[in-house]
Amino acid sequence: MIAAFQEVIRQRQGITEAQVSSAVELNKAQKAEMEFTLEKLTGKRVEATFSLEPELLGGAKVRVGDTVYDGSLRGRLNELRARLASE
């Protein structure tokens, strides 16, 4: 119940949460740039949590609510594989 209340408060304040998974540890400047880019993309203030996911091989995967932005190397390779298989 507390989590639901906090979510309502965040929505009213125009704040959204983002989970950012990257293949390597991001430095402070990279994290700030990622949050800035997500804020421009969503039009809201973003509070991001960062985690490591080495199996991404490179790049990052971001989840904002129900939306997933996959900029990982693994995601791009899978997309390329699917495109080549369909030809």
C-alpha cells in the first residue's frame, strides 16, 4: 500500500522510474547523460537505478514503466538474426 501511494505521488510530481541495465559499469557522467536523455524522451523527471548485465555484450537496456528500450549489442544481434532468417 505504501508503494502504491508513493507511485501516485511520483506521478503527480511528474517523476518516473527507469531501470537501466548496461554491459559495463557506467561512470557518473554517463549516468547523468542517460538520465538527461530519458527525461527528454519521456518528458518527465527520471529517477534511474543502474545495474550490470554483462550478457548484453555492449550498450544498455532501459525499462521505463512498461516500455523497454533495447540498445544492447545482444538485442541488435538478435534483431539482425531475425531479419536474416526472414529473407
